[in-house]
Amino acid sequence: MTGAGVAGTGVTENRATTPERIGAAAVVIPVHDEEELLPQCLASVEQAVAAAVRERPGLAVVTVVVLDACTDGSAAVPGPEVTVMEVDARTVGVARHLGVDRALAELRGVGVGADRTWIACTDADSVVPPDWLTHHLDLADAGAHVVVGAVRPPLDDLSPDRAAAWRQRFVPGLATGHVHGANLGVRSDVYAAVGGYAPVEEHEDVGLVERVRALGHRVVPTADAWVLTSARLHGRTPGGYARYLREDLGRVAG
């Protein structure tokens, strides 16, 4: 990554300041037994962070990987450029919440206010595009309080009938507004105002967006900088994206 490190924090920072834009970003990735897919995820996030730091003078970024009750080799995957924390929550909402707390604590020393700090989340079974973080920050600068990003599976990894059903349901370039933890961003002050991620086993992302909307904040859906997420049919939570691919898309295919 480019930029200087803030001592003791793992923060990547470009020292020139531009206070009128988002000045800091926290990237949070919950992980539960993802040693096979985590390397691709982290490589893509590192590339996206490096691109954002190059694009934005003054941007400080910290990436936190939350290893939640991992029993495989996931702990050996992250490199020194990220902060790693281990928890035994067995709950994605708790893992995300703790990861955000840690990231914001590490960013506290860079002197950027909560209204100029962005929280971007993805998942360990996902690959973000190079412009992912930059796109989130551009939308935040334009007034978004929450960015609801698109995800898509690798269509070649789906059965032909499910792949056809996916193409039938999703129009390229059209934002559906479906909430996915693998591509979700929120401004730090707004995140705090709604109490952060709830400690629930699943749908903590949907709940967060619902609470933001209830307070009248601006939620912006986008189909750009979409995230590639696993096409597996049995995931880490009962009602996650794998369930959608298995059941909802399966019904359309059938």
C-alpha cells in the first residue's frame, strides 16, 4: 500500500490533508472458517485501499479482519498490513460491531471527525473491485450517509438454470437497493446514531439500514463497483446470500 503508517495503529495514511472530503475510512471484514477464500478477499481489499489512498490526498485507512471462532487456517492468511482480532462470538453482527469499534479506535489518532469518516464492510468470501472504496467515498462526498452496493455471484459457478435465472432478474447497471453486508458503507456519525450493527446472527446489515432510514438519513443504492461474492449454496449463516441462491433463485430457475 502507499502512504505512511501511523505508529502503533496499522493505519495507512497520506499526510497531505483535504478536510472537505472524507478523510478516513475503516474497512471491516468478518471471517468464520474462510481460509480458502480469504486470500482473494484480502488481496482485492488491499488493491482497493491502495487505489483510494493514491486518489485522495489525506486519506487514512485501517483494515480490520475479525476472526470469529475460526477452527481452520484463516488466522494464517492476513498479512501485516491489516489489523487482526480474534473473537468467539459465533455471530456475524457481533463480529462486525467489534471490528468497527476496533477500526474506529485505531483511526481516532488521525484527527478526522466522525462526519468525515467512512465505514466500509465486505465479507471474507467476496472480492471487491479496485474502485470499490473510492466509489463509496465519492458517494459519501456527494452526500450519502449509507451506500447500499450490489453483489453478484460468479455465474460460471452456478448451475446453468440458476445462472439464467440470475440474468433474468438482474439488469446490469440497475441498482436494486438490496442490502448486502458484502458491499455496505456508512458514515461513522450516522453509524453511531443508530447504535451500530446489532448483535444478531444474521441480517445485521438490513437492520442497520432500516434504522438509518427511520432517522431520515440518506441511503444511496448503487450498481457500480459491484462485489463478486461466493456462489456456494450453503453459507455461514442460515439466511444469508447462499440461502438466496439456493432457495429464491432456485425457485425462479425451477
